Amino acid sequence: MSKKYTQILFVILIIALVWFVLKSVNQSISNAINPLQQANNAVATQIAELLHPTPTIIPDPVTIIHEVRSLARLETIQYTVEKVITAEIGQGPFAFLFEDRLLLVAHGMVIAGIDLEKLTPQDMWLDGSVLTVRLPDAEVFIATLNNEKTYVYERDTGILRKTNQDLETLARQSAEKEIRDAAIKDGILDMARQNGEAYLSRFFRALGYADVIFVQQMP
């Protein structure tokens, strides 16, 4: 083997040895650093939890039921309503200092129908083959917000004003009333009555009454 070839082989062996040593050192450093990084991440997570704790909800195991009622409500129509509510305080020429204002996009549901529990024997009479029925007035059973779809679109707070925690609550309460009023204004009660009469007319005919008449007042 020539001297030159031997020198080249020796250099290659040295390079391979250095590479192996560096790789081993890097692996050892990584093995030493990884536990430290994991510990730092765990500490950072604990600090974040202390600064921004997650609420813990613990329901009381004791449940008190105050009232149980049997219902005979005939739900005949449902409205889905969207309403934009503006709630604000501190308006005026210095609003940029003292205002607290929000826009609430409210999604709600209104259900109306007839409470058949209010129907008495005196409200139904038979004249020959004709069954006459006086139904109770239609009413709104439920007017509530869909909390998953209701959200604050915009919130502006003045420089010198602290955020009013009750403002959104007041806006939501107002939204429920506005949604109910909007459905009534649109005629939900009239449609609830019409749908109720149509449903009950089919029901009474199925019982054998050939003619069914609905009236709003006693003859």
C-alpha cells in the first residue's frame, strides 16, 4: 500500500471519528436539554393557569324542585328571529372619554300556541251534527335567545370608562323582549290560532264529528 493512500485513509478515519464524536455529543446535549425544555413548558403552563385560571363548575348535589305542573299546551308555530341591539351609556360630546357601547346580534326563538288546559266543557257544544268550539286565546309560550348564535359584534369603551359588566346582560334581556314583540307584531298569534284550529279540526273529524266550527265568542 502506497504512503499516499495510507495518508488518505487515515484522514478519512479521522473525519469519521470526529463526526461520530460530534454526533454523540449532540445526542447527549439533546438528551440533557429535552427534560429541561419539558420542565420549562410545564412551568409555563402552570404560570398561565395561575394568571388565567379555568373556572371550575361544581353543581350542588342537592336539587330542590319547587313546583311540578301538568301542561296541555298545543304548540302550533315557531319563529326564528334575528335582532340587532345597541346598548350604550355615557353618550354625548365627551363619549370618547366616558362611553360604553356595544352592538349585540341576537338570535332567538319564539313559540306560540293554544293552552288546551284552559278549554272547559262550556267551550264545546253540539248542535245537531255540528260541533262548535271556542278555543282559548293563542299565546306566546317561549321567547328566548339562542346563546350559541347570539354574540357581541362590537364593543367601544371610553378612555376613562371601565367596562360595565351588566351592559351585555341588559342588552340580552332587551333582545328577548324585542324578539317577542317583533313576532307578535308580525302576527304570530293569529297564525298560532289558525294552525291550532286546522289541527284540532282534523282531530275532531277523526273522532267522527263531520262538521266543526270554531268561534271566538259564545253565541
